[in-house]
Amino acid sequence: MADQLQVSGLHHPLWRQNIQDWKKWRLTYEGGRQFINSYLEQYTREDSSEFSTRKKLTYCPRFAGAAIDDVKNAIYQRMVDISRVDGDSTYQKAVNGLNGGVDLNGSTMNRFLGQNVLPELLVMSKVGIYVDMPAEIGETLLDSQGKRPYLYYYTAEEIQSWSGVYEDNRMNFTSLLLKDINEVYDPMTNLATGTETQWRFYKLLPNGVEVQFIKSAPQTTGSYSKTKSVPTDKVIKTVFLEGMKRIPFVILELNKSLIEDIADYQIALMNLESSDTDYMRRSNFPFYVEQYDPRFDINFGRPPGDEVNDDQALKRQEKVIGAGSGRRYPAGANAPSFIHPSSEPLMASMQKEQQIKNDIRKLLNLSLSNLEPKFASADSKGMDDRSLESGLSSLGLILEHGERQVADIWSAYRNAVSATIIYPRSYSLKSEAERRDEAKSDSELLAIVPSITYQKKIAMKIAKTMVGHLVSTDELDKINKEITDAKYISSDALSITQDLTNGLVSDATASLARGYDKTEVAQAKLDHAERIARIQKAQAPADSSLNNPGARGVQDLNTQKGNTSPDNTNRPSSIGGGEAGGGSSGATGQ
């Protein structure tokens, strides 16, 4: 009976319910010609030939897929801050891409999750990770050298059926049916020539996990005169994972696909832009018009059915137009002209297309803000409940919970302690330009409230906006502590210099506000004095009567502030303006 197990046609009710949506979501995200062929609609006004021509000129406006990529990149760029410590040595080496990486293809754990698992999770709302282990471990350490667990993932469509219970903050499968699509190789050249389908049926037993590899082949049944071909499954191999207390499969799932609400928007956008392109292609040819007197028409006044159909006569009424020919028209009549269709319908359509593009971003943000982890560990939630207010943080918690399960299964294979995994708690979708604009706007509010506590909170907000996505949580906490401990909140050089010039602050306060060490003030005074002496010595005039250093460029010693011109007006003069000790023209008493 074992070799007649029929599983290839089994599907979970949720699989059958979602399979059509999965197809649309995947094609919407991937885009390309297959998306166009599947969702470009033919108009009733066009025949098959016209539709085929329009389809060739249609492009895929992949705005929904690009919006999903923005979310993926926001998570992926923070993966460098993931902490993975302790655990088995093979796990630590694999997550860093050593010894073949986590998938035996050189991938780090960040790349495997960010490039393979995360897009599937965002688009399909479901993805599975299988933790496999080579069966031939060997009895000695030498025989087992280099053999360790590795990962590969299954899409939502490939997880055909399952059963299990939810306990310990995870799904523990009791039975599982997975679909594999393997390459078929030519025996002579060892080159891939096609694919074949194979199934894996897992069953949890008291002493381990049984795995059956199954292929489906057509089998002829019935009498000679009435034969039919039906698929028959055959078990080609059975593997027993002794001692495994769970099926080594981890499923990551969202409560809602991020592309679900915007897939139809991209389909509508493609059809609108296809119609616009076809309209412009067909209407880009102005046509010629001129007034005429119907009395001169060859069929004027003739009763119906008695019209002249003489080709030569009709041809004489045709007008030869173009750049190399001209027309004459009667005096007083309007000149012949070229006209074109109105552009208003096209402009209205383009405005609608722009609205659809904007709506795609808005709907994605709404879907992202409503995300909730379907399976997330209690300790992850307890670390920072506020992180669930952000959809991006929810995604981080889901990935963290999934990777912890992977590490647990890995350690179970190796009979070792599981690794400790901690993900960042903050993510952002803002661009660098948006961050700079927000920080600039916040900086304008920094000094308008006379509260040091308020100013420090604004400074922390600016720091988080500018570098929160680039630094780890510990580094951001260090920045916030430095802001909290700072005695002076403003470090703007221009403002501090202006206050110092106006005599509002001391040298010591200005130096500390700029972030310099408190010992710098004394040394700066010595350096400043030496600088003044060098300038004064270098510019000392031969005429000792020029006794104002400010007239020679040493402004720090200027005896007449506000008047530094190097002429004689810098010299002290008598009250009357005459020479000292002589001249009566400046006398004040009259």
C-alpha cells in the first residue's frame, strides 16, 4: 500500500481558495510580457489583428511591484544590524556565507532572507523555509566533516497541504505535502533539458519524521477497447529523520498580502496606458479639410440611385496635397487647413493614470500600517510593543521569529545550543531627500521654545530621522544619551559666533557649545596672541606715527572700532578739525 499512496492531487482548502489570487499577485509583482498577455483586455471595437498590434506596443507599468521593492529594500538595508550570537559553529559560518553559505550556493542569511524569502512573504503573504540535512552523516567525526544543515524555500503554491497545531508560538506540523519541480538532465551531456514534478510527504511519528518522495506517472486502465490514462503516484524513496521532534519546516505568514489591494490598480493602469498609446499612434496624423460648393459636386441634384460612379470623374475631384503642392480657393472662403482630434480625452486619461500611480503608494502604506504578525514570539512582542505600530517593524518581527525557528531546527540537527537572534526595531521608507527636508524643518523649531528639554527632544528626533536607519539601536541610544547629557543644545557655528561677537557668551561657553574640550580655551588664547604678534610684526610700518594696528590689518588690536581705513582719517584729530596746537580755523569759541 505504501507505494500506491495517492497525494499529488491533494490540496488544502485554503490553497484552493487562494490559488487564483496567488497567480495574479505573482504576475503583478514580476510584470513583463506574461503579465501583459494575461491581463490586457481586448476592446469590442477592435478585431484580433488590431488587438495583436496593440499588445505588441503595450508595456508593463510595474508601479505596484516597485512599491513592494521599496518595502523590501527598507527591511533589507537594516539587516546588517541583525545580531546573531552563540549557537553552533556551522550556523555562524553559514550565516556569514562561509562553507557554501546557508543554501550551499554561497548566500549569507541576510541575502537568503532578503532576496528570496522576503519578496515571497510581501507579495504572496506566505512562504516556507525547509531546513535539510545530508542523510549520510557517518560514524566518525572525519566522515561527518563538512556535512551540516542547509536551507531552501518553498513558495505558497508549492505548499499543497498541511495539518498541525499551533503551540509554543509556532506551527508544529503533523503532516505536510510539498511540491518540488526538479530539472531533468540529458544522460549523455549532463545538460538540463526540462523539468519534472515530485512530491514530498512528511509525517510526524513518535520517534522521528518520515519523509516519502513521490512521483506521479500515467497508467493505462480499462479494457482494450476502452482505455484511459490516469495519474498514479509511486513512492520512489523513503527517508526517516530519527529523533526529530518536529517536521523541519518553518512557515512565515502575513495576515494580508501587500499587493492584494494594488494589483488591480496596476492592471487598470496598464490598460489605460495601452489605450493612450494606441490613440496617439492612430491620431498622430492630421487630416486635410477645405470648404466646397456642393453645386459643383458631380452628383449634385441627382436622385438617389442615379449617382455617377465614373472612376475618372471622381478622381478629378481628388486633391493632391503635401509639401510640394498648393491649393487655390475662392475669394472670401476660408483657407484649406489641417485639423487634428482634441487632446482633452487624452489629457483626462493621463491625469487618471497619475492618480492611479499615487493611489498605489497610498494603498500600500495603508496595507503596511495594518500588518500584524500571524506568528510572532511572545518575547519579541515584549521587547518593544510599540514596534507593532509600524508595519515595517511587524515584518522585522516575523522574519526574526522565523529565523529563530530555523536556528532551533539547525541546532536540533547538530545537537547543539541554538543561536540568539535579535533584529532591529526601527525601519523607514523615507528617501534621503525626504529625511533632509524633515530634519531641516525640525531644526527651524529647535530654538523657538525656551525649554532645554523640548530642544533636546527635537534634537533626538532630528538624529533619528537622519541616521536612525543607518546605525544600530545601541548606537542610536548612545547618540540620544550624548544629547541628553549635553549642557548646551545648539552647536550651530554661525549662531554661536554671532553671540560671541555681540558679547552674549564667554569664550569658554562658546567653545563648549561647539563641542570642544574645556582645555581648548586657554590654548586658543595663547595661539591667538601669537597670531596677533606675528601679524603686527610683519606689517609694522617704518613711520611710527601710524600707531593704529587696525589700519594695518590687525583688527584684534584696532584702537578705533568701526574705522579701519588705512588713510590719515584713522589718526586722532582736534575737536575743531585743525592741527593740534595750531590753526584758528577750527576754534570753537566764536
